[in-house]
Amino acid sequence: MIGWLEAVVLGLLQGLTEFLPISSSAHIRVVSAFFGWPDPGAAFTAVIQLGTETAVLIYFRKEIWEIISTWTRALWTPDLRSHYAARMGWYVIVGSLPIGVLGIVFKDQIETVFRDLRLVGTTLIVFAIILWFADHTARNKLTLEKHLSFTHAIVYGFAQALALIPGVSRSGGTITAGLLLDYRREDAAKYSFLLAIPAVLSSGLLEVAQIGGTTAPAWGPTILATIISFFVGYAAVAWFLKYIGSHRFTAFVIYRILLGLFVILAVTIGWIPAQG
């Protein structure tokens, strides 16, 4: 059962790491194990992500409203169907399908074997290397408005679905895919945040119904963690978008590798258990 102290710490972690390519779910899993707290589980993580996703909704509120309103009007107004906002609505829908389908298919594994810290440490390192390669080979020139297509949306979608494994990182996976497709860093990050909205909101709301049960976290601490993650997350997304405008992802790559090595070492010598 998650207590109040755990809620504060994990809420801060969620807000700080959700939008950075370092995996918020991995940090929640690792920190809980290091302090001897029970694994909060995928349900707790899914619910407190509602806080950070609300931060995205507010930060991009004007663009999100334009996408929703234009997409809706385009359903019966053919002239609007080529508009960027209308197309973006479809791209978000199509890009969300892979994680939705795979999340259902692998639900049991997500709750169990995917949370093994040996796997978490390995994915932190492997996807750090992939991110580094993408960042240093990308031409950094394509924009969402001119170049995003259904094919690219599907590629982004499968990259996002990899984040069902803690350690991959939702933003890290989709941003890496965007870089490999030669999108600008800012555009890859923006689409990553927009694409996460349906997946995070749907998974979080589905888990809300389970809060308070014998296998789910309690309402009070979970709500506190969600509120904290909102305020910290809003600041984090604003900082991150500004940072990547003039910086590569090298610092995040190094951090992921060091954290991954620490996790594997800690499990190997018995500091922390591989499974909660």
C-alpha cells in the first residue's frame, strides 16, 4: 500500500521525469525498490500520469483546442480536411492504436515480468544508445505541419508502445523515432506529447475505477501524487521544450546509461530485489 511519504516522492519523480527521455516508470520502480517500498504497480503509475498529462493539456491548450475543433468540423466540411489541425487529429488517433492494442494484449506482462529491474536496467542502456545514434545522425529538418503522414504516425505509435516496458520512456521512444525520421527535435517532442494524450488519459481513467481495492493504491496518497506530478510536470515540459531547442540529448543518454548500470549492479549484488 502506498503511503503519504511515498506519494510525495513518487509524485515529484513522475513530474520531473515524464517528459524527459529517461523513463518515469523506471524511476518510480527503481526508487521504490531502493527505499524498500513495495512496487507501486502499473495501476498507480497510470493514474498519477493523469497529473502530468493534465499539464500537457493546459500547456498546449490552444493547439489542442484547434486540433479538436478543426478535426470535428472537417468531418462534414470537406474544405477543412487538408488543414494541418484536422490532419493532426487523425495522426494522433492512428498513432495511438499500437499502444492501445499492445497494452491490452500484454496487460498481464506489463503488470509482472516487464517490471523486472534487470529488464528495466537493460532497456535504459539499450535505448540510450539508440537515442544517441538517432540524435547524432538525424538531419533535424522535417516539420510536423509539412511532413507528418499516416506512415510516420504509425512509426511514432509503435515507438510509443515500446514504453509499455519501464525503462524505454514514452517520450524517449517517440522522440527517437522522430529523430530517425529526420524531424526537428522540437517537432518530434511536440508530437510525442500530443500522441501521449489519448493513451495516458485512457489508461489512467481505466485504472481509477480500481483505486481502493485490495491490489490497487489508496485514493488519498494517489491523488496527492497526481497533484504534485501536475505542478512539477508543467514546469518540466516548459523547460524541456526550451532546452532541446539548442541542445542535443547527450546528457540524457549518459544519465540513462549510468542509471541502467547502477540498477543492474544493485540487483546483481543484492542491494535491491529484481521483482517487487
